[in-house]
Amino acid sequence: MDINDLFDKIMKSINQFADEIAEQRLQEKMQDTGRGPKNGGKNAENFEAKEKQGVTSFPKRE
């Protein structure tokens, strides 16, 4: 395993953790606002897309 493979694995772990945190925050906000898949409709989808935009994505170096 070279250093680039190691960094790739680290970045995958960080991104996975960030996705899990974003999903958790989304679920909490949806519960707080009463929005959800059943009663949110289009707004819930837009809300989810905006929430996931806040997650930092690190560019992959080549």
C-alpha cells in the first residue's frame, strides 16, 4: 500500500462520517419541523438537497 492509497482510504472514511452526520442532522430537522417523506412532499426533497450541500467534500488529488 502506498501513501496515496492510505490517504484515499482516510478521505473515504471522513466523507462517510460527514454523510452520516448530515443524514442525522437532516432527520433531526425533519422531526423538528414536522416534515417527512409522508407529509413533506416536494419541500422535504428540497430541504434534503440543501442540507447535503452543506457537507464539505474534499477534492481528490491525482
